[in-house]
Amino acid sequence: MCSRKIFGSVFLVLTVYLSVSVRLLKRAGTFRPYSATETITIYLEDVNKIQTRSKCQLKIYNQPDKNPIIKLNPHKFILPVLYNGPTNQLIGLRDTVYLAILLNRTVIIPEFHKHLTDTSGQFQAVDGNLRVDIPALSALVSVVPHSAISDHCKNHFDVAFLGQPLTQKHFQVNRASLQHYNVTLSRGKRGQRFNTLLNPRDQTLKMKPLDLRDYYKTDAKCAMLYYAYRSVDAKETPEMLLKAKEMNLTDINVSLLPKMDKNLLYSLVATHVHTPEFISNIAEEFAREVIGTNQYIAVHWRFDPLDWQRKCRRETTSPIDAMCKQVDNVTGADIVNAAIKHNKYVLKSSTRPVIYFATPIYRKDLLLSLQSHIRDINQRKGLGVRLYTGLDLQEQLNKYSVCSELNGNVEDVLASVEMEICAKAKSFMFSKHSSWSAEVLNHRVGHEFANFDRDILKATVEFRKSVLSLKST
Ligand SMILES: Nc1nc2c(ncn2[C@@H]2O[C@H](COP(=O)(O)OP(=O)(O)OP(=O)(O)O)[C@@H](O)[C@H]2O)c(=O)[nH]1
Ligand SMILES: [Mg+2]
């Protein structure tokens, strides 16, 4: 009897002990056969993950400035719907900020989208922090994050300003890009797409600032700028950009802004809507750590078959078609020879002559062939010129693979960094009629050697002609 009691108690104690141990072990997540080495591996993996996460050296997300120079109405908003390539999207945001100042509306930071040649997903949404320096923009005007669409506008827009006349084609394009926003636009009368569509057929936003302010006056809380691209009658000019860069922001009299020269106001906006600081930092770091000097020449060759050459119709006499024919007739060797010839004094005076060559990154074939042309020319002329391209930059960006914000956006970020590399170069050879090149040239306004910048296609064609004429004599 007694021994049965003792046995029972021992059994009970053992059962309780075992079940408590099992529960504790389960909770600890280690209830499975394991060896000591496995435990260490799991532990080290976790530590590595934590360390890896904290290793991202880029400051991508920044708080907006809460105290802008131009304080806009916090109860009225404007959101642009952006189109085309990344540079056109940036211009669309500038148009919106310009309008926001005139109409006294807070700017909603839009979503951007990838270029059509981006192999990680054409037109995919890109966070505004990867394209725009939010602190710089918000130091000028009041902005709210993209989430304001749901927070303040309840996913509903009361009014749409048309950035371009609404043709059937535009409407199709616009409708597709609206899907990015998951928003509803209130429908008005039959045939009208919006409650209030503030551009009757013959009116556009291209009017004088004061007229614009009166004409587009509305109590509607949430407004959308539909097809935001060169939709206002103002633009940046080299002269005004220079003036705007030198302006003392604290001297700005906000009430006089609508009376300010429209291109100066637009240029002031343009100098605050630009690429984020982390992009600029990567460009500087690349020049320092990889190129080894900031005294390099940069070339932008925009003419790729998948995008730019879609413009080529070849049977017309338009300037673009003339360029298309020229692009077809030149070789990679002509391009590098022309770049070297145009910059021979700069390159000769440098102990480390360097050319940075920018072109859409999918053109690896061209980039690799340029490397072999440079080797050839160096051998023949004893120059020692080094060529860097997006392929080298790609390697440098690997350093930031731990930054989750960059995952899936590497090509987009790379193109922005290349732009900064070109903007900071000693001399720049641009592609005419490219917004990408034009944006670089805008950055270079006021740069010491900006007057020396030249058209690379023109220089290449001239080089080719000189070779052919030498051969024929
Ligand atoms: N990495 C890299 N990408 C480029 C380069 N040039 C063009 N691209 C790509 O092509 C896109 C073209 O830029 P857009 O902003 O559309 O400018 P654009 O095509 O020159 O000008 P538009 O004729 O107004 O469209 C860029 O955003 C990149 O995705 C380049 O030199 N380097
Ligand atoms: Mg384009």
C-alpha cells in the first residue's frame, strides 16, 4: 500500500516535471533533437541577421521638414499622377509644386514608377524617398507623405486638373497609371469623368500665374494633377536656375510669389526638387573609392535600341530621324575616340585620366566593347586612359545589398547615381534631346567647366567624318 503510494507520488512528480519541461522547451522553440553545434549555428545565424540588418549605411528615409519657407494650406491637397520616364516624373512633381504654391495646396508626395526598360519590373511603383530629397523639398513647401491619400483624402479625389488636353490616347494612359493609386474619382454628369473637371476643352494650365490662381480656385479638398508633365506655362532656364541657387530663402516674401517671374519661381522649385542625398553620397564615394579622383570626364550615350530608338521612323526629315541615322553609322570606337579627342587637354593634364561612360545598363555588350576599344587606343597612343561604366558601379552597389530599401530597385538607383556622377564630372558630353542629359546639364549650371560641355553624338559624327576623309586622301 505504502510502496504503491510512493510509486504513485514519484510517477506524478515525474509526469508533472516532464510536461512542464516539454512546455518550457516548446516555448523556447528548441523541442527537437539537436546537437550542441546546431545550437551554436542557429545562434550565430540570428546574430548575423541582426548585424546584417543594422549594417545598411544609407540613410534613405528622412523626416520631412516641419517648418517650410512656403507654408501651404494644410486642409487642401494636390497629388500629381506622373508619366513617362523617371526624369519626366521629376519634372511632373516640379509642375505640381509650382501649382501648389499658386493654388495654396499642400503637396502629397506621389509614388514614382520604374522605367519601361527596367528588368526588375517595368512601371513598378518606386517610393518617393528613392527619387526625391524629401528634406530639401519640405524645406521649401508643405508636403505630406503618400499615405495622406487614405488619411486625409479617404482614397477619394474631388477634382482633377488636367495637365494636358484630354485626348483618347492620354485618357487610356492616364487610366492605366491611376491604378497605381487605388483611388476613386467621383463621377459627375454623364460623360464627365470627375465631379469637377477643371479644364474645359480649350483651357489648359498654361496661363499666367495670377490667372491660374483665380481660374483654378476651388473649395475641393483633394485635387489631382492628371498627366503632370510640362503642364504649366513656366520652366527652368539656366539663367533663372543660377539666380534661384543664389537666393536667400529667408528673404522670400511668400505673398509676392505669384507676382514673381514665373521661370524664376519654377527654377526655385526645381532647385528643391532633386535627387536624394544618399544618391549623391554614393556617387561621391564611387569617385573616391573606385575612380580615385573627381577630375574625370563623363559621357552620356542615350541611344539604345529598346527605348530611344523607338522614336526612329527613318523616312522623315525630322531632327530626331537625322540623329537616328547618325547613331546607326557610328561605332563604339568612334564614340571613345571622339570623347578622348574632345577632352585631350583635360586628359593629358591629369595623372589619372578617367572617362565615366553612362548608358542604359542593359547595354553590357556596348560597355564591354568600349573597354576593349580603350585598351586598343591606349596601346596605340600610349595614353593610359581608364574607363569606368555602370558595370563598375553595379559592383559598388553590391556593398549596399544589405539595405532592404534598395532590394528590387537597383537599376533605378543605379541610373540616378550615374546622373550624379555625370553632374559632378569635370567635363560632360551629353545626348541632345534627352531629358536625362538635360537634367544633368541643369545640375551643372554654375559648374566651373559647364561651358566646355558638348554634344557626344555630334562629336562622334565629326570624328567619323575626319577619319573617312583621311582615308580617302
Ligand atoms: N543607368 C542608366 N540608365 C539610363 C541612362 N540613360 C537612360 N537610362 C534609362 O532610361 C531612362 C530614360 O530616362 P527618361 O527619364 O525617360 O529620359 P529620356 O528618355 O532621356 O528623355 P525623354 O525623351 O524625355 O523620355 C532612365 O531613367 C534610365 O532608366 C544612363 O546613362 N544610365
Ligand atoms: Mg524616356
